[in-house]
Amino acid sequence: MRPFVFRSPRLGFLAADPALAAPAAAFYRRNRAAFAPFDPVQPEEFFTEAGQRERLAWELEQAEQGRCFRFLLVQPRHPGKIVGMVGLNEIVRGAFQSCFLSYKIDHTLWGRGYGSEAIDRATGWAFRTLHLHRVEANIMPRNLASRRAAAKAGYEEEGLAKHYLKINGVWEDHIHMVKRDEEEFHA
């Protein structure tokens, strides 16, 4: 079994690796319709093993440069099946020490707390390992389940960005949800 970078009670977090292209492609194909209302339009190649191999190679390169870290999520009792993804993206250092969070959970697991569990553990890893000060998730107002998952993981709403991201072909408003490393304030 591939070693986990870290774990939560129900999830193993695997580092992006081109060797995971087949299960990653299967994850995105299996969830394509469920994710469509909340995702940018992807080219057909994105849903293929070759497309995922290329993407995972790029993500591995980004991690080696400290720019972003993508983790593929598995349930430890089924380590060959990817059930989610969480990313710490666009890491900015200097005075900012921040990044953007992305996450997806297999639609068959929605409503069971896997999203908030993944968000919480990845954010904690960002604070402890990357020494970031702030992690920001941007969520469409109508995506109530995603907003609840982020809130359950300790994220607070900070404001609304109008026409922020092009999702499913439309410029959508997004709510900025943020979690700061509160321990840093007391150190």
C-alpha cells in the first residue's frame, strides 16, 4: 500500500503522483455529473488516465517547488479507490503566508462529514507543516453543503466576491471563507 502523507480518522491523504492517474481519472469520471454545477468546464482529456497523469505530474512538480500541494483521498480499507481530493493551491509566502483551498468528495459520500474532515486535516497540515497563516476557500453562495463543510472545519465567512470564478461556463459569485492559524497569534 502507498504510504499516506497524513491521515484523519477515516481518510488517507496521498501526495499527487502520476502513478495514481488511473484511479484519479476513475474518480473524476464517476463524479462528473455531480461536480459539473460547481466546477470549471474541463476538456475531455481531463477525464482520461493520460490527462490525469499529465496533471498529477504537474502537481508533483508544483509541490516540489512549494507552490501547491494536492492530496488524493482514500479510505484506508479501500486504498486503491480515490474518494476525494484536497488541494492547498497558489501558496504565497512573504508577508502573506497564505493559500487557497480546494476540495471534492465522492458524491456517494456526501452528507457524512468527509468534506469537513478532509478540510480540517489539510488545513492543520498547512499550518503545522507549511507554516501558513491563512487558508482561504471560495465557495458559491448556493453550494450550501460545501459552505457547511468549511464552517464545520472552522472557516468563517469573510466577504462576497462578485463574478469571481468561471464555473460551468458562467462567472459566479463566491463567498470567501477563511481560517487563520490562531495559535500563531498567541505564540
